[in-house]
Amino acid sequence: MIVASTRLGKAQRAMAISRIYGETTKEVFDKSEAAVPENSPKKLLIVMSSDKGLCGSIHSQLARAARARLEKFPDADVVAVGDKTKAQLSRTNAKNIVLSISQIGKEAPTFNEAAVIADQISQLGKQYDDVEVLYNKFVSGVSFEPTIRPAFTTAAIEEAPKFSTYELEDEVVGNLSEFSLANYILWGLAEGHAAEISARRSAMDNASKNANEMIGKYSILYNRTRQAVITNELVDIITGASSLE
């Protein structure tokens, strides 16, 4: 529990830093009134999980949210970050998965990891009209919720009604789109990592409590059985001694 609490504290610090960058990026898009185009034939869903289990229902709830999204957009492509999401979505939506990324979630995520994921997505060579990042949002030490963040494309940013107030050069807009995607990926990784560590700590705590209860029950059963055996042996000894008198 001490180790888990230490890891959770480290994960929460990384999450707090990622929220600063993520919320700043979101504020830019909110003030510029950026929006997803109404006609978005090419949609990408980036599902953020990890490779590790033993943390309750955190991965299954995320996969359930992803499947619900794919029911609404059946032709959407999926990037599965983490083996757990890939394994669950492969059973029902294998045709939608265009990229899977593993070796995620061992330590607190960094921007370099997020940038590598964003770069691998760009190397797919596909132009998407709508990109969404789906991850587990850390709510508290005992709760989390699947959350979707829209990552706006270059076209969506350029068409934002109030984006011109920032007075950026045209070639900067593409860089902003890629940078914001990496920011949102980092945000999702950090939130999901903190939620996973918290869920794993809760699962370990519950397992320890259940094990202690089981040990207590079997200890009582053992002592009762042992006492019954001793009592029977004493009865046999006393009966035998009485018969010799």
C-alpha cells in the first residue's frame, strides 16, 4: 500500500502538469470558437489505456465507451493505445483498428511519449476531418469516468470564427494542430495513468481485506476443529480409564 500510494502521488503530479497544458489548449479553441465540421466523413477515435491489468473495471468501462461511440460512427478508425483496449476492441471492432501502440502505462507519461504517438498517427497518411481522444478522467481516488476530447484538425482551426484574433501565420496553424493533438494525448495518458494507479490501489486494498477475512474465517474453523479433536481424544481417554476401574 505504501508503494501504491507513492506511485499514485507521482501520477497525480504528472496529471496536474498535463492538465495545465491541456486546459490551456482547450481555452484557445474555446475562445476561437473552433468546432468540428458538420460533414465529417473521416473520423478518428484515439482510445487511451495501458498494458496492465489487475485494476478493476477501468479498462472494460473505457472499451464499453469506445464501442458505444463506434455504434454511432461505425466507419470511424480507431487508434488503440495500450494492449488492454486493443484486446477488448479486437473482439467486436477489429476492422476499425488502424493502429495499436503498446508499452504504455509503466511509468508516469511524458510529452515525448505523447509526441511519438501523435507522430505515428500522422504517419498513417490519412487526412481526418474529426479526431477524438477517449480516456479515463481522474475524478477522485475512488472514481473515474470515460471522457472524450475533440482534437481539432488544421481545417477546423482555420475555419474557427475568432481564430484570426491570434494573428498567427498560416504555416503555424498546422504545427498548432499537431501540438494540440500531442497535448491532448498527454492529458489523456496522464489522467488515465492516475485513474489506473488509484483503481489498482483500491483493488489491492479490497483483495487484502478479503484475504484477511478469509484467513480469519479459516483460523476460527481450524481452532474449532482442533478443539473438537482434542475434546474427543480426552473423552476417549477418560472413557478408557473409567472402564479399567
